[in-house]
Amino acid sequence: MLLRWARSRARHTRALARLYSGLGTGSSGYKECDVVIVGGGPAGLAFASALAANKALDGSVKVTLVEGGDLDKVRDWEMPPDAFSNRVVSLTNASQDFLDEIGAWVHLDAERTCPIEDMQVWDGISDARIDFSAAALGLGRGKGSSQMARLTETLNLQRGLLQHLSGQSNITLLDSTKVENIFSDDIPGGGWPVVQLSNGNVLRARLLVGADGINSPVRSYSKIDSYGWDYNTRAIVATLLHPPRIFPAFLPTGPIAFLPLSDTASSLVWSTTPALAAVLTKADPAILAGMINAAFRLPERSVRFLHRRLLEQPSLSPEDLRTEIAFREQAHTIAPHSAYASATINPEDASVGIPPHGAEALPPLVASIQPGTIASFPLRLRHAEEYIGSRTVLIGDAAHIVHPLAGQGLNLGLGDAAALARCVSTALALGGDIGSRTALTPYARERYFENHKVMSAVDKLHKLYASTAPPVVWARSTGLEVLNELDTIKAGIVGAAGGQSSARAGAGLFWDTVASGVETLVGGARVAEAVGSGLQSVAGGILQQLARAAAGPENDRR
């Protein structure tokens, strides 16, 4: 009976494949497609690559990807070895495994990637810190490997995915082509999405995939609402040039992050107010370099004073800023040649000779900023109310936008692409209709709440670290210092964030615990501010929650 059913299903699948491969231009004038992907960013390209790599499909499913921009600019993108674009992604080990599985990872330029082997995070107000070491925590992508993630330029990832797609006969790329309209067909018994393009083509899709960003036309067509809010912040990005670093690190002081691209270059992500972002992006680049150096070295109250000074006097010269920083270093009794001095030291001389005491705890001094890389963009949280509509599905930024604090946005999009590709493959193997809600429901069930947990945790972490209230600062600092002594929990944190593929199963539990834990911490801190007690028990309780989450669901059942 089982053998006959298997043969019957195989015949059904082959018949369905012949039906799919026979789709062409119908009498209605529509070009029939199995899958239409709108959006040629990393999520859309990764989903197309995953379908192309599936040997079981054997070219039977025809995929068309539509992108409004010129993909030739991505294919032909080249930069000197010592120069980098200003948009960088932190690919977790889990994301790298996915790209490797579909055959795309080998197409990335390995010389333009940089492993994160060590990471240090500290509180810019209290100076509490937590250190992560991939080697010490046993994290990596196989024998002899020790890394938590790998940094590369977004264009390097997109170019690699395009190279992987080149020559794939079942993938059609339509770039420099905009979606002018999406409507439902009027064919009896149809109801399929019809995509009208700027090049005159009209595509009728069995499945329409929206990988088309925050203002997704596919989401609008599907009548799927989204919820969320804008943060009153903008992220400043730039490529920083500096002397060879003492150690590779990811060093956020409050909202500033150093992302290493090479020994002498790093990418900046600085979340700040729209007003300050406007001043810093328009000022002399030396102003931004000076403010970055000061942000990591001066006490928080002096950094805030410098912010106010720039807002009051946007035309402040680099020399005047250096004089102001030197005065404040002197006021804080920072020795002229200490690790915490920036105004009195030439960055090029900082790597010569024996480093001063404490230099290993700081990023290198920024010497200059690569021309043309300073930019800013608004930060938002958005989440679609659902991921699937009538023969439509959302992935990547069309489905969710998250604060870049934890570097999870693009990784969530790659997770969507991997899950949807598995869902489509399963539906085809069972002889199902890939555009039906029945076929797509497993994708939504797998990804929606997992994404929501990460987004909720990151949002609450952002709000926690945006607070300067003394009880909140004390509580989060105590948590960091205690957590820094617990390697098992630290390994669970990085593993659940994608640092280890085997941690995928417990990732949702971990992020859910972080979200609820931070909420409890802030609430407890507010109560403590009023009654003057209770913070120690709040912090201790949250660490216990994190320990259970880091251990994973398997250990929870013991």
C-alpha cells in the first residue's frame, strides 16, 4: 500500500511539474509564472537562490524576480581592497550555514569579510562591561572555527547571490523594471495576482512573494496592515579609517557601534537624535571623527555637553572641537598620553610603541572617514499583521523592520527565505498548490512569532539603554557585570542570536525571555525609584530566566 501510494504521489508530482513547465502566455495576454518575487534585495535574491539550488525541483518551477533598480550595478560592483561601502551586515553562523547549503556562500568575496571572534559591550554611563570570546565559548562553524558572526558589505552579499543565480535556467531576473500595478485576474475560478510592469509585461503568478521593503506594493495589494512606530532617532553610518587595531571587536558605547571590516577600517552605526544626525552628516568629516573618539573616551556628561555645543553651533570647526575636547579631558584629569586621550594624540602615532594602559579595552582612534560614506537613515519598528494573503506571502523588510541594535534585521530576512523555500519544496513534493493558504501556513507558523520575539526583545533593549535614570542604569549595569562571569549563559546568548546553528531550536525561548526580562527589569527599576528597594532581586530573577533560556528547552524538561 505504501509503495503504491509513493508511486502514485511521484506520478502526481511529475504531472504537476509538466503542468508548471508548460505554463506560458495565456489567451488573456498574461505571462503565466509559478513564482514572482518582487524585490532584488538580499531576502528576495536568497529566496530565489534557495529555489534554484533545490535539486528536487529540477527546473520545473519557473521563477521571475522583478527589481526596480539596476542589478548590473551590483554585479559590476568593485572597490579597492582598502575601501568599503557604508552598509554592512553581520551574518550569523546560522545565516552563513544557509547560504552555504544553497551554494551561494562560495560566490562572496572572502577577502571582503571579517570574522567577529571577540565582542565587548559596555554601558556608556556606568562603564559596566560584558566580554564575549568565540573560542572561549566554543562557538563556530565547524572544527577549528571560532567566530560568532561574519561582517561583510551588503553589496558583497547581493553580488554573490546574483553570481549564484547566473545561468539558472528556471530563474528570470527583470531589473530596472518597476511594478506599476497589482490586481487580481478576472479569469473564472482564478483570483491569481497579476503584476503589471513598466516594461509592458504582465505576469500572472501562482505565488507572489513580497520582498519589496517597508513600502511593499505586494503587502498593499494583499490588504495586510502593519503596526509599529518610529523611533526618534536616526542611524549615522560611515566607513572609519584608523591605525591597525589592537584587537578585533564590536564596541558599542550606548548607541555607537564599531564594526570591524579589516585591520584598518571599521563601519560605524551610531543611533542618535535627528537633529544631531543632521549636524554630524553635514559637518566636516573631522567633526564626526572627533565626536566618535570622544564618545568612547569621555564621561557621559561631557559627551552630552559636546552634543549640545554642536547643536548650538553647527559651524564649529574641527580645531575648535579639538580644543573643547582637550579642555574636558584636562577637567576629567585624563593624562595627555593615556588610552582615554583623543584630542592630544595623533591617531597615526597611537599604534607606535607600547600601547598605554587600558588601550586593549578601547577601539582604535579614528584617523579619518572614507570620503562619500557618511549617511543617515531613520530607525523604525514595523511588523505586518500577517505574512500570507491570497496567493501572496511576505518576507524580509516587507514583513518586518527592526532596530539595528542587535544586527538581526537581515538575518531575520534570510531566515524567512530559508523557511519559505522549504515550505514551497514541501508543497511541491506533496503535489500541492504552492500558492494556497494551506501550503503557506507552515511558513507563517514557523516565522511570525520567532520574528516577533526577536523584534520585541530588541525594542525593549533599545528602550532600556536609552534610559539615564539612575535605578535603571544600576540594574542593567549589575546585570552586565554578573552576566560577564557566567560563560554558559553568554554562550547561550550568542548561540540563540544565530552564533551557533544548533541553537536555533532554543532561540525563540531565549528572545522571549529577554523581552519579558527587560520589561520586568525596567518596571522593577521604576518601582525601586519610588520605594528605594528591590533592584537586587529583580536583576537576580532575570539572570535566572536567562540561564534557563540559555540552557535550552531540552534542559528545561529535566
